[in-house]
Amino acid sequence: MTVELAHPSTEPLASRSPTTPSHPRWWFLWTTPGRILSIGFVLAALVIASAFATSTTIDDRQQALTAVLNHTEPLSFAAGQLYTTLSVADAAAATAFIAGAEPQPVRQRYEQAITDAAVAVARASSGLTDEPMVQLLGRINARLAVYTGLVETARTNNRAGNPVGSSYLSEASALMQQQILPDAQRLYEETSARVDAETTASTRIPTPVILIVLATLLFGVFANRWLAKRTRRRVNIGFVAGGLAVLIMLIWVGTALIISTTDSRSAKETAAQSLKTVTTLAITAQQARADETLALIRRGDEDIRKQSYYQRIDSMQQQLARYLASNDSIDKTDLADAEQLLNRWRAADDRISAYIAVGNYQAATQVALGTGEDDSTPAFDKLDEALTKGIEQSRNQLRNEIVNARRVLSGATVGAAALSVMAAVAVALGIWPRLSEYR
């Protein structure tokens, strides 16, 4: 019996062909369970992105406000104090010189102003990082040492009865007015501009955060509608709870940011502006006082002195009128009589000019240094005291508003993170029952 074997080439080809997959790659994403799961992941990712963006924005604002409180504002105030105390020292030095016997209060005022200026230099130097500003402060410090040396030389010669003392004091005052004070003014303006810039940065509208949160809410509404259509259930409790958590986060953080922005803008546009105005008034008053007293030392340039003095007084009256007329939250009670004090001071200076015109310098000195109601010193001292109080009050309000702007943001970061976790968990709980329906 013969057995015939089949040739291999006659075997069916199907047994040797590769098997094709029954489903294409990523087929699960196109199924209803896959789409539900994808929507859940996207929604959870949007919730986390909203929390991250919100927390980052709040942290950035808190850090910016902290930098203003701890660094920028103290630096600006130190520069302002330097500018003011240098003006005080110049006026006090001239007043002490014409007094002859140097009254102890006037001498102490000069010495205290120099001490305060040295302290302000030290404080400013610890906060400056820009090389040009560091060099500027170095020039002020070096020239201040020259100024005090000239004043002491003038004082020594004046006490000895040497006429050359007035030349030394005139040279010292020229150094102060033409070199030291302009540098101090530049330093103050630069540091004040930084306060304005950093405070403005904390008031910007967080557009990216708003867009991300709105995208999360809109996608949540879309996901709920899509899921309701597919599962024939109108409301998904998990999605609703997650949406409410995101909405609460939006309201909470949004309210905190609005209040913080309002306080920051008030600090910049009201308190900071008030501080700059009153500081400028105080400096101008000291410079006008120096003009007044130096006229009794540098005899022969009365016209130049009067022009400078009246320009400063006119400038003060204009600034003061605008400041008192402004409708803001700054308490201006201390400066309510400032305009009247300026008028009294100007009237006293007119008497000084009248005495100088006839060569009666002794009577002019008595009006400049006298303590009567019609003399110059009481009006100037009261005006200077009111301006000093105005500086303190404006600065206190500036710092209080920045502190309030930072405080209102406290807790918002933790709250946003907690609410985002709750929203993500709610989304997961809302999706799970729908997924479990598909086996």
C-alpha cells in the first residue's frame, strides 16, 4: 500500500499569514468609556492648572508687597530723610551763624540734622544695589564731610570775630545747594519711582488666571451636558460639586485680589503721592529758610536772595493749595493752618527786606530770629512741625495700606489648593459611577 504525502506548497496560505489586530491602536479613546475618562482627565488637569496659576499669582503679589514693605519703601524713606535733613542742617547752620552767640536749641538742631543725615546715609547704603546709585550716595557722603568742615571753620572764625567766617559759611551753603542737595534729590526721586513701580506691579489684572479659570468652568459645563446626553442623566453631582468648588475659589481669590489691588492703588496714588508732596514742601521750606538767613550773612545780593525766596514760597503756596483741595483719604488737619503760616512768614520776610534795604541788619536779624507772633521763626517752626507730622502720617498710611493689601491675600493660596483638590476629587467621584456602568 502506498501513502502519498502532500507537497508543502499545497498547504493553505492562511495558516502562515500574520493575524491582524481586532481593534486599531487607541481604539479605547473613541469608545464612550474612553471619552468619559478623557473628559475627566482634562477637567482635573484644568482644575489643577487653575489652582497653580491662582497660587502663583497670589504668591507673586505677596512677595512684591513684602519687598516694598521691607526694602523699597524703607530705602525711599531713608533717601527722603537724607534730602530733608540736609536741608534742615543748611538752614540751621545759617541760623546759628547769624545768632552770633549760637543759641543751644539752634546748635542742637544743626547737630541733630547732621546725625540724622549720617543715619539716613547708612540706611540707604544698606539697601542700594545699583552701582550708579551707590556712587551717587558715596559722593553725597564725601561732600557732606567737606560741608561740615566748612561750617565748623565758619563757626570758629565767627566766634573769634573774624569776618572771613561768612565766606566759609557761604561756600558751605553753595556746596549744599548746588551739589549735595541736587544729588540727594536725584536719589530720592529714583527710590520713590521704584516704590511706584513695584506697587503698580501688584495691581495688574491677572489675565492668564482669569482665562484658565473661565476655561475650567466652561469645559465643566460642556462635560456635564455631554455626559447628561450620553447617560440620559441631567445632572452629575460630582461635576456640579467640582464646579461649585472652582466657583468658590474664583469668588474668594477674585475678591481678595480686588481688595488687594484697591489698597495697592490707594497706597500708590494717594498715600505715596501725599508723602512726596509733603516731603517736597518740607524741603522747600528749609531751603527758603536758608535763603532768608543767608541774606543776613552774604550782604549785597539781596535781589537774588529775594527772588529765590519768593519763588520757593510761591511754589509752596501752589502745591499746598492743590494738596489741600484734593479729595482723598489723607487727614490734612495738621496742615489746615499751613497757608496762614506761609502768609505770616512771608510778611515777616517783607519786614526783613525792608530793614536790609535801609542797612539796619540788627533789626532784620531780630525779625528773623525773634519769637514774637510777627517774627519769622515762630511761623517757620510751626509750619515745619506741621509738615513733619504730615510726612509721618502719609508714610504710616502708605505702609498700612500695603500691609492691608498683603494681609487680604493671606490664606488664599491654601484655600485655592484645598478647593482645587476638592474639585478634582468631586470630578473623579462623578465619573466613576458612569464608568462602572460599562463592563
